[in-house]
Amino acid sequence: MGISKPSIQTMRGDKIKVERVLNRDITVHSYTLSESKYKGQLLTVQIETNGEFRVLFTGSTGLIDQIRQVKDDDFPFSTKIVKETEYYEFT
């Protein structure tokens, strides 16, 4: 028919809270940024943990700032999310 596949990237797996993956090994496969319906931006992250794909949602400015610095060629990458004082960050 001459039509291309949709460019929308879907994420798979159940959602998971940041607290459930704190200090655990995860693999980050991709992410999207959008406006939060509450305040600021919403980071949606496709992660893999314990062999399962999950989707993580957060408004963490620390994680948003860090993931913006990752080049497209560096995905997927392995990391941990830790809580330093009041902020989450990738290590």
C-alpha cells in the first residue's frame, strides 16, 4: 500500500515506581519527555529489571537532567537509581 510504519514508539511492560528499583541494577532502553499535568515535565522511561520490561514515570528533575545528557548511541545503558539527599540520580 506504500505506507510506512507509525513513528510512535510504544513502551512495554507494567509501570513500576522509582522506589521499587532504587539501588538495583536496571537497563535503560529509551525515554520520552512530556509536559506533566501537574507541574514541570514528566519523564517516561523504558527499563529492564530482573529480565522484565517495565515503564517508570517520574518528574525527578535530577533524572531528567541526566538522561538528556545521554547520546542516542549510548542506549541501552546499565545503571542504578539512587536517592541522594532529596533527589534521585543515575549512577
